Amino acid sequence: MAKEKKAEAAPEPKKAAGKHPNYVKCTVSCACGNTFEVYSTVPKASVGICSKCHPFFTGKQKLVDTEGRVDAFRRKYAK
Ligand SMILES: [Zn+2]
């Protein structure tokens, strides 16, 4: 019973004016060419992968430059 009383008495979170960032509509452009809008603190952003090209959503297996990076690393230290 004491627990219930405490839950009821929980104060609502107060919104401190000026402490919250301004959220604006942010146009995000992906490396695959897809663009979509989200709400963010910046008006523009770019991502390397999105829901349109990520294998999880597309169902296609796609290697995201993993081998290329390993090869570049090997070349760099293969002296
Ligand atoms: Zn994408």
C-alpha cells in the first residue's frame, strides 16, 4: 500500500524553459541517395547507412566496405 501511495505522489517532470534544445525538422541524406526527415537539433545531417539500404531492412546481404578497409590496413603495414 505504501508503494501505491508513493507512485501516486510522484511529481511530474518539470520542463525547464531554455534548458531544452530546439528541435527542428532535419533532412538526413544517406550515402545510398535516400533522404528522410527526422526531428533533430540540427537542420541537416548525413548518414552512411539508412533503413532503405541497411541489409536488415532490405533483406539483401551487402558488405559495407569491410574488406576494403582490411586490405587498406594490410597494405599500410605490409612493409
Ligand atoms: Zn541508405
